[in-house]
Amino acid sequence: MGIQDIIEGKKQWRAHTARVKELPPDYQIVYREMQKYLFKVGPVDLPDGPLLPGIVDFFEEGVAAGKGVLQLVGDDVAAFCDDLVKDSRTYADVYQESLSGAPGTAGQ
């Protein structure tokens, strides 16, 4: 990863967070909680993948349709997040694989 990749990644992240800040306050709160949850249990490719920008797209469509954020995601936000990543490889999967690997390979 070169310096240009890092700079481009920062630009993309700043543009992403600017989009989040344009959402209504209730959407921002739910987004931030989803983000925290997904960074803890989410997929390995979360920082570089399309999931977080996709959530913002989904929320922007909900705002345009005049829906409340809980109408979109439901009352159990964690369950909604789990549904989003159910087919993705998570850090928990990587950890489980390291534990069930061949003897002497854990921690490599």
C-alpha cells in the first residue's frame, strides 16, 4: 500500500463521514451504533468493502421516502446488522479457524 492509496482512502472515508453527517440525527445515531457493532463483529473486509457506504445509501433512500430509521431497520438493530453480514467472513470466523487449525499453527 503506497502513500497515494492511503491518501485516497482518507479522502473516501472523509466523503463517507460527510454523507453520514447530512443524515437526520436519529439516522446518525443508529448508523454510529451499527458502525460500532460491525467493527466489533463484522466482516474482515468492512473497512474497504461496500457495506458501510451501502448502509448510508439505504438510509438516504429512507430519508427521501420520509421513513423513520426504525421503520427501515426494525427495533433490533444488532439483528439487522447480523443479517447484513451473515454470509461474510468475520473476525470471529478467522479466530475459530485459528483455534481449530493444525497443532502448532495457532497464532500464525
